[in-house]
Amino acid sequence: MADSPTPDADREPTRTTTPAPPEDHLVTTEHTLRLGRRRLAYTATTGRVVLREEVFEDGTFTGHEPKAEMFLTAYVAEPSGDTPRPVTFAFNGGPGSSSVWLHLGLLGPRRVVSGDAGSLQAPPYGLTDNLETLLAVSDLVFVDPVATGYSRAVSGGKAAPYLGFTGDIESVGEVIRLWTTRNDRWLSPKFVAGESYGTIRAAALAEHLQTRRGMYLNGVMLISSVLDLGSIGLHEPEDRGHVGFLPTYAAIAHHHGKHGDRPLEDVLAEAEEYAERTYPWVLSRGDRLTAADRAEAVATLARLTGLSEEYVDLSDLRVEHLHFFAELLRTERRVVGRLDGRFTGPAASGVAETIAADPSMDAITGPYSAGWNHYVRTELGYESDLPYEQLSMTANQEWSFKEFEGRSVDVSGRLARAMRANPDLKVHVAYGWHDGATPYYAAQETLAHLGLPPELTANIEHAYYPAGHMMYVHEESRVRQSADLADFVTRASTP
């Protein structure tokens, strides 16, 4: 008698399925925008591009291995004439921020309607045409670094190699190289625009693209600049950080009525002069400071910052910025914004040392999130069930600066090297008077120490706005800044 078959004998053999390799996923849509009497026709391309790394085993090339999928949105307008249009690659900072802020706040063809300090929009917010878009004079490519937006490591891969200074520069630089090559734009004027930590990225990219790829830029736009984190006291409790914040404290105090009817220009001039000359000397004296000199310093700092003399004295003449935002309006039980000191909000505690949340960040997160999540699907035609990481705290907290161990995170030398190698490289720096994240005076000081000859220093231009970190939240500043950037790109694109 034959053996009976086992229960699984007639089943198909088990197969192990391997996920399909990742591929570019891009969606293209056509649009028009009315700019006065001008009709601007443009193409939007949105989606993820696969980044691949060359792989070698025992010195033998074995192929290109996919490592990450980077999300971008590119706007290309119809050319007029034979002259190539400029192209601007834009990103925000964080680290851990997507590009949504510059995209829908300042540069792109559509913008968020969020309101401003004292007159915020209510949910569900809205979008409108950006009649001042930089697309009028330059094509635009917005890049989201790995772990932000819809950018991710590939399935089975790790984001860690990109969550750090070098990996970030190399990956964003590779997206720029790929887009430029695939779209035949090597002979177009090229710009990078970064905001906040994005200015560190932009300055380093200028040098990286030249050195590694032979790609020379026409211009770099530094919006709310911080090229040296030590200049604002991050990672290193240096006195220069306290000096760098002083004029910003004075501007914010002025906005909230702590300087009476004095013009802002007069207040800033006094604060800058004190920060340039007397304040560094006072801090350097330590215990050698006489009682009279200390009393004078306490009185001056209290007057400039709008804080009490007792608080300044107890702070040992060194007011930390998160403490300032909590202290300035404490008697009103309100706090002021870090990103934009014009904004205020209720204090979570009347005795807290620092702010529990930033009211200026709270004011814009909702409008930009609603605007983007509607816009990307409804108007750009890109669909994904992934959450759009507007601000990735994971990326921020896991970020590595191992390249700068034991010293300040400072890329000013890289920008200087790029400018020396490319004497036609132009730099535009935008400052907000009320920016408590990247104070304008500290940025000025960093740029004043690039060590460039006068003819290259002349390639750097400065623009100031009566707003904060994202100065385009303020309507008057947004309109003027848009015109300033368009003018900069036009001039820097002309031989």
C-alpha cells in the first residue's frame, strides 16, 4: 500500500519576494499665472528622485546602489528668447526642516495666507497666487533633505548617513547635480537659496559643488543667516553669543513699547555701538570689572533690552535668549516669539525661566501645513500616504556635527574659499530686525571676518526688514524682499 501524501504535498513551493528596486516617481502639471499684463506659463514637476551611490568591492565597481528617495518640486517657465533662464535651488534649515516655508511663503508661484502678528488667519486658512514669485525671473527647484517632507531612506535603508553635516551636503548637492544634468541646465545661471540652517547648507554647497562637481554658481542667497553657530552661543557658551543677540533684544523691546517714542533706527544704532565696543570689554573683565563700571553696564543693558536692572544683574550681564523671550513681558503673563519677536502668546507659567512654546512658530505651523497638504495633491497632482514632515524633530535631535568635534560649527571659511575661487560669485544676505533665532548682528560679524580682499567683499550685499526669521510673514517685508531677490538674481545672471 502506497504512503498517503502529506497535507502540503500539492501546495506551491514557498517563494521569497524581493521588493522592486525604487524608481523615480515624478508628476508633471501645467500652469499659468497672471503677473499684471504678463502671462507666465510654467511646468511643475513634483515627486521623489532616487539617490544612488557607487559601490565598489575589493576595488571593483559593482553598480549603483539606491540609498534614499529625495522629494523635490521644480517650476520651469516658458523661455523667452535664446538666453537660458536662471535656476534657483532652495531649501530651509532646521536641521530637520522641509522647504515648505520658502516654497509657499516667499519664492513659489502660490503662497499661504496666514496673517501676521496681531491679525492671524483662522483655520482652515488658504492659498493665493504669489504675484511677486521669483519664478518671474528664475526657474525654481525646492529640495527636501532626507527625513523631511516626503524624503526618506529607501526601504531597508537607514537615514542616519544623511542626518549630519557631510551627508546632508553631499545628498542635496547630488540632487542639484542630477536635476541640472537631466534638464540640460549646465549653461544656465545657477543660484542656491537657504534659510536659517539652510544658510550653512548653502554656503557649504557653494564650495562643495565647485570642488567636487566643477559647478560654479552665480549667486548664494542667505536668508536669516547663521554661518557660525558659535556666534549665537550654540554648542559653546561663549560671550560673543550674548553680544550677537543684544541689538535683536533692543529691536524686540522697541516693538513692545519699551523704548517709548524713540525711532527704531536710533535704538539699533545705540545697541550696535555698545555691542561693538563696550559690551565685549565689559564681559571680558570678569571679576576685574569695577563696581562703577558694572553698575553702568547693568543700567545700559537694562535700558536697551527692556528688562529690569535686577534681572540683568542677576544674569551676570549675560541674558540668554530663551530667558529673554520669557522675561520681557512676564508682568503681562505673556511671552514673545523666538522666530519673530513681534509675536506674543500667553505664558504657560508666570515663573518659568524659558518659553514653553514659540508663539511665532505656533502662528504659522497650521497655515503652512494645511496649505501644503492641499496644494500638493489638488494642484500639483502628487499623492502619497506618507506624512509630510514639515519639521522633523527626529532629524533635528539625531543630527551629527562630528566633523566639527571640539570646535564651532562654522562654514564661513568655505564660503570665503568659494568666493576666492569664483570671483563672480555674488552673495545676498537678508536679515530680520526681530529674528531671535539667527540675530542679524551676529551674522554681520561673521561676514565681516571672511578675510576677503575689498573687490570680493563688494560681492556681498545686505538687506534688512522690520520682521523676524521668516520676514515674509510680514506683508510689507515680503513684497520688498521679493523685489530685492528678483533684482539680485537678474544682476548676478548678467555677465
